[in-house]
Amino acid sequence: MPDQASMNPSDTPTATAHKVLIDSYGRRIDYLRLSVTDRCDLRCNYCLPKGFKGFEEPDHWLTFDEIERVVGAFTRLGVRRVRLTGGEPLLRRDLPILAGKLSALPGLQDLSLSTNATQMARQALALKAAGITRLNVSLDSLQGERLASIAGRDVLADVLAGLDAAAAAGFAPVKINMVVQAGVNDDEIDAIVAYCMERGFILRLIELMPVGDTGRTAQYLDLQAVVANQAQRLGLIASATELGGGPARYWRSQDGRFTLGAITPISQHFCASCNRVRLSVDGTLYLCLGQDDKLALRPLLRAGIDDAGLEAAIVGAIGRKPERHEFREQPDKIIRFMSATGG
């Protein structure tokens, strides 16, 4: 196999030749995480520092037409899953219009959304009608004061109302993402398990990643023992069923009514099977969350690149995707915040 990292875009196979993105380590890339804004209405202590104002100017954001062009190029290259992220994606005005454009693209099989759900109660029906089927919702605590301490303001009632609206609108599955911090909310896992079991939600426990100063100073907890204890307590069995194409490993109850997932980028990384890249709101294609390898697509789009050139640029970038992150070896390496990268 030729070294794709050394190829020029003009030397790389086009979409019509192979219809698939393979990096230089043989991994198929079929999942794009698309940030539609770097703004957020929360200031979670592991994501954005209080008082942060260094957001991208709206003129630097990709327009809906530009996003549709880029995602169209990815789908022609074999990407089948797209997740809308932020920041908080529901802060992007007219998001259901964009979702409708993307869900209509040939080849796209799965359009999902990651959100904190503070704005979900008033948008759930429009988002579902636009073609979004699955949701990931951040919920780190069911205690109002504790969640306010983590997220920067009192939002528990809004989040729970958003989850009720999502369930009523028919989103399935709804996954609850709990970032577990030692000494902060790790005593609340049983309570959130019970909440998810009662409502039919999937719970995913997530290890902190040292992305930006906020991520490095938060209270990391290795989740291996936590997951093992929950599996034993609830009688869960490991599941080989893929639930969305992401990095989580899953365990199910024997009656199939509850699923627990774990995302463990530090204690048990999943780089060997990585199938995703991230596109930030300013059009920067990040090839690895834990590395700085990237491709700036906005200048190409605004310089008038044609579809064939856009596809060739993407294929060339995928050939430079790193083998793995270095969060353990170089925890200070990534200085950008998670919201600037895309969730």
C-alpha cells in the first residue's frame, strides 16, 4: 500500500475511484463529527474556563451552504455517519434547516446530535422532523447545586425538561453522557443509572481527557473498576452490538432493558479502531482529538475549490491522520479547548 502521507492531493484516488476513506494505518474513516458553533451556554469545569471570550467570529464560521458542500464531499467518499456538535449546537440559529439539508444528502445513513439539552424543549420536534434520529445528552449530576457547580449555572430543570421533550418527540436511542470526576460526582453513578433505567436511556460513563487547561486540571478518574463494579452489581454482560459507530464499549442487562457504555480514552484507548475526524465551526478538519494534525478547509472553499479538488484535499488529509493520541505521554500537548475542536 503506498504511503498516503507522502501523496500529493493530485496523486490521490478520487471518490469515484474508491468511495471509501482509508488512512495510512488501514482504518476506514466513516464518521464525521461536525461542530456548528464553538459557543456554549454553559461553562463546564472540564471544557471552558469561566470568563472565556476567545470564540471564533461569526464571519469565520462555515455557512450552511459551505457545510453542506463539505459533508457532501465526505459522504461521496464513504462517510455514512455525521454528528452535529458544538459548543452547544442548539445555539446555532436555524439548526433544523441545516439538519434537513444534511439528512437529504445521498449516502448519509445516520445524522445525530450531541447537546446539553438546555434548549431542547423548544426544538425537539423540529430537529426530529429535520432528520436527526439519535441524541447524546450531557448530564453530569442529578443534584441541582452540584450540576450548577460543574456547569457554571443552574440548568438541571431545563436539561430534564429537554430530555422529556426528546423522549416525547421519539428520539431513539437517547444516550446520557456522564463525565465522571473523582471526588466531584463519582458518588452519583448509581443514581444516574437508576434514572436512565427508569426512562429507557442508555448511560455512558466518560473519562476526562486533558484537552486544554480546563481538561488537565479537572479530577480524572480511571473508569475500569467503576464499570466492572456496575456490571457485577447489575448483572450486565458485554455487548458486541455497535451503537452508533463511536468509541464506546457497552454492557447490557440480561433482559435487554438497560445498556451501560464506557468511553475510556486514557485507561483503555481505542485509537487502533478510530473511524472519525472532526470539523470545527471555522472549517478546520482535525484528524485526531489528541494531536494537532489538521487541514484548513475554509480558505479552500472561499477560494473557489471545485468538488473534485475538495475531495482530493480531504483524501490527502486522511492520509496524514496520526496513529494515536499521546494524552498519557504528553498531557500538556493540546492547548485548544474542547469547544474549539468539536465535541
